[in-house]
Amino acid sequence: MSQVHTPRHDRLDAVIGALLDPALEPIVDMVLTRDGPSYEARAPDGAVRFRRDPDGAGWRYADVAVEGRNPLGDTATDRFPTLAAERAMPWPTRTQQSYPHAHEQIAQLFDHPAAPDVVSLHTAAHNWEDHGGERGEHGALGIVQVRAPFVLAGAGVAPLRVLPRACRLVDVAPTVLALLGARPEDGGSGRLLARQDGQVLHDLIDDGAAPPDHVVGFLWDGSNANVLYDLVARGEAPNLARLVDAGTVMGHGAMASLPSVTLANHTTILTGIHPGHHGVLHNAWYDREAGEQIITNSPATWPWAMRSLVAGTETIHDAVHRLWPGAYTVSINEPCDVGADHSTFAELRAGRELARPPRADELPFTTDRFVRPHKSYAWSSRVDHSGMTQAIETWAGASPLPRFCFVNCTLTDAAFHQGGPYSEIAAGSVRDTDARMGRVLDAVERAGAWDRTAFFVVADHGMEDTNPAVTGDWSTALDACGVPYRDEAYGFIYVDP
């Protein structure tokens, strides 16, 4: 693929060449760059350049040059559609893999002025030693890492059970607003939010039913969709099964935005736009203009993470208040809380201390044999117990009841990372989280609002089992190429910082 070569291009080529060295093939899946109006994905065995062109209110994508095997040639959303199929193909190679909505995902990321020069995506098998040898991973474009679960149930929802298809996480916010009864203005853009990349999933909404008065959303962080659906079918998540039986499940999941990491996709779920458009680019990135590293996904920065939100971005909370003045919304243990009337992190920003939960081994709904050896399991159990308590209090005689209530659950992410998605510790975290969610469902029922409430359960990304034998990183190769760089959050590479 011919390019105009400048000293900067030469330095970028040196970085890309270092990442695509055959010695790194077990850990580097592909490398992404933008060159003016075109984008490139390059793998060790081929490359594609494509462009994005306006198409009505959206975009269309066209490949303009291919060398060797097209690394974005398979974008199917139905690859490994069941847990058995997923487990039968451990650590899929790039020729076995699919990359849902890859062209859109790559282009949106480079729209942001703080986007990196190069994105290095790791393989399915790669086990990050710097993560402490945790077995579960995510962050890349492969389908197992981007496939999150999505369940929608309750008042106003069409009870379609399991649909053999996929949606995207950007579709959640507009669908929730449409479910509540929001309609686009006549002659307008069709958007329900001020800025919107997602689409309303109209067939999930029962047009013959009255819209619900309330929607409660649960985010089970880091849950592998196939694993979660399998545990429901086996009777190990009875409260989630209660919702599944009365609602609709996206059987092939909801596809996360790139990068498939925590806070970027928490924000995508709650805004209906991609990370390159809402501004929370990753768990960490480099702001060239300010000359500083931005870290959002850490206990020290969660309360202030939304400072990076692009001006004009609406959350579901904002949109609910615009559409239904006087409505009350709640955000529990969720960093993307802009617009919420009551928020856990707003309390922390105001300097108010939250009630400390009991020790993890004293909590109900906690698997003790995982609490003792795993600090992350113990910490997350306490956080989620606190969230459960806050949610129950929200529905215990509050006036008014929340039009929209969002509850973030962290334990599943900690456990799926620790043992991998197929481990007993991961299953234990699902059972514990399901029990806590059940108490919140009970609180909604006690409030007399069950028949007027819709619920959804979603995750921010998938989780893939890694190969403990495939370790290492690309820093040594980058150091050896002689080009100054920063590598933020394992893969956002800034050249000449």
C-alpha cells in the first residue's frame, strides 16, 4: 500500500514494523492506524485500507486496498453463538476469529483528537503478565471479547425470549428511552439523545402496551454472554432467569465499542455513542494538548472520570430530565453519573462518606471460599453489597420513585478476570450477583411498582479465556525501534509524545 513518506510516516512505520515482527505474532493480533481520510488494519499476514463516507444520517465503509489476507474480512456477529461452540475453539486465531462492526469501531476511535497514533490489539490467547497472570481478558476486537449479554424484560417489553441475533452497546440508551415512551421530534434527526450512534431496537418494544413508568438497569461488569446464558439455563441464576422468562435476550449478545474495556463502554451504554465521540477513550490515554496522562478507571479517579465527557453529550439521566421534567433518576456505584439526581459518586465528590459495608466474610450472598483467598473478590463483594443496599433504599418508600435507576455490579469482572470465564470462581460471582439483584427486584415489587417497571441486564464487554503459556508484551520491541513513544493502557501508542 503506497503512502506519502515523511519523517513522521517513517517513525510510524518503524513502530508498526516492530509490532508486526514475527516474534510477536503470538501476542499481536493486528495494528490499527489512520492516515488522513483512510484507516488501516494490518496483521502479520495481510492488511486492509478502508475509507468512511457519509450515508444519510450514518456512514458507509469501503475497502480501498487489500494486501494478502484481509484482517477485517470476517465481521460476523454469530461466530461462536453458544458456550459449547466457544469452548470448542479455545484461543481462536486471526483466521478463525470474527471482528463485529470492525470498520465502524476503528473509525469512531480515531475521531477523537486524543486518539493514539497506533492501536495494538492483542490476540485471543495473550495472557498479560502485567495483569498479575489473570486468566480472563478483554480489550480487543475479537468477538468473544466484545460480546456482552443483553436482557430486556418487564413492562412494555415484547416477550420474545431468545433472539438469535446481536445488537450493539450503543443501542442500549436509545432503546431504553424509546421504551419509556420517548419519540423523536417530527422533521428532526430521529435521535432521542443530543448525539447518538446507536439505534432503537424497535422490535423489543411492545407497541401495544403502555410504556413503563420506571426502568431499572443492572450492569454485570465483565460477564461473558455465553457463560451467563448457560448459567441461566442451568438454573444457577434464578433471578436473571425470571427476567429472561418474561422478556427478550439478544442471543448473540451486544457488541462493545473499541476499546472493549470498562469505563469506555460503561459510558457508551449510558450515552448511546462510541468512545471516540463521548470522550472517555480508554481506562487511560494521553492528552497531547494538555501534555498529560488521563486515567479514568481507578478507585482514585472514578468520581471525576466524566470530566473527559465531550461537551454536548447526553446521558440517559440527562435525556430523561429533558423529556420528562421533574423525573427522578438514580446512579449507584456508576462513574458515568452525569445528570443523575442521586449518585454514589456525587456523594463522594461532595466529601460525604458512605456507610462502610461489613467485612466480606460477614456478608450475605457471598461465596466464602472465594472471599478468603482472593482480595479482589472480597473487595468487589463489599462494593456490590453496598450498591444493593443503596438500591433497596431507593425503592423503599422513596417519593418519587426513580424514572430511571442504574446499578453497577463489579464482582463479575473481578472473578471472570481472576479465573477466566469458565472457572468456578466466575460461576460463583454470577450466583452472588444474581442473589443481590434478586433483593433489588424484591424491593421494586414491595414498592408496588413491579407491573409498571422494565428491567435490563447488560455488561460493558465480554471476557475471553487466555492461554497461560502465551505471555510477554511488545515494549521490548518498541524500545528497540528507537522511536520515542508512550504506550497507554496496553495498546494506545503515541509516537513522539
